[in-house]
Amino acid sequence: MNSLRGRLIVTFLAVALSAITLVGFVALNRSQKALLDLAWKEGDALAVALAQEVDAYLRESAMVLEIPAETEIFRSMNWADQKPLLAPIRTRFGFNDVFIAKPDGSVYSAVRDVGGVNIKDREYFIEAFKRNETVVSHPVADRTTGEMSIFVASPIARPGENPVGLVVGALTLKAVTEEVASVTWGQKGYGYLLDSRGVVTAHPNGDLLGRLNATEEGEKVAPELARAMREGLSGKPGRVGYFFLGEDRMTTYAPVPSTGWLAAVTTPEAELLAPVRALRTLILVVSALLALVVVVSFFFANAVAGPVTAIERRMEALAEGDLASPLEARSSIAEIRNLSSAMEKTLASLSDSFSAVADVAHELGSEAETFAAVAQETNASAEEARSGVETVGGAMEALAAIGQELNASVEEVASGAATAATRSGETSEEVEKARRAGERGLEAVKGTVTNINGVTVEIEGSARAVAELADKAAQIGKIVAVISGIADQTNLLALNAAIEAARAGEHGRGFAVVAEEVRKLAEESNGAARNIADLAGSIASDLFSVKEGAGRNQEGARQVLDQSRDVVEKIELILETLDRIAASTQDVATVSQGQASSSEEIASAIQDMANKVNDSNAMAGNVRDQMAEVVQAAERVALGGEGLARISGELRRRVSAFRLRESQAGLVAVRKR
């Protein structure tokens, strides 16, 4: 790790790891922010939709009771005439009960026995009589069934007169909850409803209905939620995030226009952020794997560099003439062990050769009178042997240099380089798939926006047609009123004619018969006019419902159009983020390919080292051959003279510069771990 190349590789690995982690977490944070922003907007839209749905539901319930309350049958307060009309209203419009209340508080129900029940003290009863308009009550217990319910009371009165009674419809809180249950936010989210006092009117948990006040903080209401509910009941829509019962929750709310109630939807934040948590886990796993690659590469480099360093030190000792010290290079790599074994054999062979030279020099000293010519030949052979030894030393030095190169290159070996490049390619492919999916989603949303525009135009045309029909129905009612007035006048004239005929006595009898027939005809006309008026009222009621529904559909289509356009913007933002992630992943792949190239350099250096070792073995063979020639020359100069003695002394002096092994026994070339 001390070489420049090794340090650069370690630096590049650290920078790549940091870049991947940084880019991942930046993308994670942006994705989380965009996802939360989109979720909040969805919650706002759901809260407004729920408020509108509840408002329409209560208005429809009130209108269903107001229409019969304005008829003469109900104004007559004749129970026998009223009773047949109550049961169909209850069945058709989902009331738990529909009954008539008199000014004294007594009630009459077509559904159940209510004998002895009096509602004169009920707040909605008092308000309906006092204000002479339809009233929706707070949640109270039904005195006939005991269920928590809300009551819709519509006064029975002629124009300009005081009410003579009430038409009251009872809606259980469970029925209201079923209406609210259609609005959900995610998998675990739900909607709920508060009355103007903050009391829970609709909620999936039936134990809270009519009992819990959400504006008062407590064990079941977080302080932040209580403050938000109070603000919402003041007429302001909004949103609130809070921690409650071990989890972060998100709540949006909107006021119900006609009642002063509050509609809200809530969901756990963790559910909406589940994709972000999965992405965070993936980033952490990838970062951990890259860190593991760096650590493994470091230890692998040390495992290779240690034995190579030992070989380098042994070669330096050899250059200084040390042939006695053993080579100790511990390694679990087979190639390194083989290299150390071959090196130890070379050193042992050199030591044996120099020992033999020393012995021959000693013998040459005792045979100093050998022929000078043979001595010169021996000297030449010795010189050649020395040259061979120097060649071996040079080869060993080259081997040490290669060991240093291996030490520098091995730090570049990142066993995970191929894995990192593969993972980077896979990540790039996944990002490309996500981008293509986002583009398809974008095209689909744009198509939806176009379709919604067309639907909005059609809804507006339908609304105009329904409005025209409603106006015509109102004109029919006016015409029927004129006919009814004419019939009443005709009836009055017939009655006056009958009175005059009676005064005329016998002469007016025929005129009296005609007057009676005219009166009967006037009554039949009046009855037919009332039937037409009832039919026109029913048609007007149905057209009003259709008109209200068309208006809601038109408003809902506009809201869906706005939300779809917002989704288009968010998808385009996500596509831009995916493009940046793809670019970062490509950079990581480039770094990984560089690491793979460094691994190839290491393989080449190791092969070169093997070649040098083979050269060293060849040189050792040459030394052995030359030493054999020296021995033969020594035999020929056994009878040599003084010149040979001088050469022999010089040879002993030179050999003494090497520290030779005393015995080969007990030396271990390589000790395997």
C-alpha cells in the first residue's frame, strides 16, 4: 500500500464508494420529499371529496323530507293520509326511521311502535320549530332503538305560517360511517367525520361514535390533532402530521359546507414511504458490499505483498553474499509457495557450489606446484564461474524488482471489480426500465387528461339540458296552479248558482242540477290538477337530484383533471432524477473497468516473475557445470607449483566473502500457513 499506484486505487475506491452512497441518499431524500408532497396533495383532494360527498348526502336527505313536507297531504296533519307515504321514503333513501312529530312532541312512526316517546326536549325539535327550516341534529341516542343517530327534521308549514309539525328522518351513525367508508387513503388509511362540536359522527371504530370529542387531547387524541380539528371546525381546511401510538400519521381535513361539520382522512406515514425504505435498504446493502470489496482487496494485497517482501529481503541478503540464511515466506497462494521453494533450492545449490569451490581451493593450496598453464585454465574457469554467479545475482535482483512491481500492482486487485461493474450495469438497466415505465405512465396520464377534458364538456352539456328541463317542470307547476285556481273559482260559482236555484224554487230546479254537475266537474278538475302538481313536483325533485349530481360530477372531473396534470409534473421530475442516477452509475462502471485492467497487469507481472525464476534455475545449472570444470582443472594441477598456490590462496579469499551454510539439514524453504 506504499506505492503511488496502490494509494491511487484505494483513493478511487473510496471516492467511488462515497459517490455512490451520496448520490443514492440524495436521490432517496428527493424521492421521499416528492412522494410525501404527492401524498399530501392526494390527502387534501380526498378530504375535500369526502366533505363534498357528506354535504351532498345530508342535502339529499334533507331534500327528501322537505318535498313531502310541502304537500297538502302532510300539511293536513292527517296521520291516515301521511302514514302510507313514510315507509317508501325510509326504504328508498336509507333512513333507519321516518316519523311525524307534532308541536307537543309526540311522534307517529310507520315503521315501529313509538308509543309514549316524546321529543319535545330535543334540540333539533326546538330549532326546527323556531327557525322554520330543515335542521340536522348532533349525534344523540335514538329513544326507540337506543342507537347513536343523527336526525334530519323538516318543518311542515304553509308559506308564511308557523309549522304544524315535523317530518323527521333518523340516520344511524353506522349508516353515516358506511357512506364515509368509501373514501380511503392507501391500504390502512380511512376517513372520519366530526359534527360542529367536534364529536365523532363517522369512524371505522364503532366504540368512538358519538362518544369521542376529537378537539380535546387525551389518550386517543394527540395534541397536534386536537388543535388541527379545532382550526378545521372554524371553517379552514388543512393538514397535520403527528406522532401517535408509536407511528407517524398524516391527516388532512376540510369543512362540510352546509352543516359546519368537518371531514377528515388519515393514514400512517410509513405506508406511503414503504418504497423509499426499500430503496434506502438497497443503497445501504450496496454500500456495505462495496466497503467489503475494499476491505477484502486490502487483506488480499497484504497476503500477496508479505511473501513478496520476504523474497525481496532475501535477494538483498544474497547480493551481500549471504548464502546461509533460509528463505521464510509464508503464504496461502500456491504460486507464491512454488516461487519461494524454487528460490530456496537455488540458494541451497549456490551454497553447495561455493562450498565445493572452497574445498577445491584448499586442495589446490597443497598442490601448489601444478603446471602454470593448468593453473591459468583453472583461474579462467573460476572467473567464468564468478561471472555465472553474478548473472544469477542479477537474475535474483530482477526477481526482487518484479516482486516490488507485484507488491504495487497487487493493491490494484479488487476482487469485486467485475462484480461492481456488473452491478453498475444492472443498476443502469433497472434505471432505464424505470425511466421507460415512467414515460409510459406519463403518456397514460396525458391520455387520461385528454379524456377527462372530453368528459367535462359532455357533463356541462348534460347540466344545461337538465337545468332547462327543471325550468319547464317549474312552468308546469305554475300552469297547474292556475288550473287549480280556475277549478276553485268554478266550484265557488257552481255553489252560488245552486244557492240561487234553491231560492228560485221549482223554476230553478233544472238550473240547480246543472250547477251540481258543474261543481262535480270542478272538483274533478281540481283533483286532476293536484295529481299533475304532485307529478310535476316529483319530476322537479328528480331533476334537482340529477342537476346536483351533474354539478358534483363536473366539479369532480375538474379536480381529477387538475390532479392528473400535477401527477404529470411529478412523473417528469422523477424521470429527471432517474437520468441523473443513470449517469452516476455509468461513472461507477468506468472505475470498475479500470480496476479490472489493473488486475490484468498483476497477472502479467506474476508470469514475468515465473520466467525470471526459470532463468535463475538455468544459471544455477551453468554454475554447477563450471564448478565441475574447476574440479577437473584442480585434479590436473594436483602437482602444481607455487603459482597455483598463489591462485589457490586468492580463490580462498574470494570464497570467504560468502557466508555459506554449514549443513542443509533442518532448513525449510517454505512454511505453509
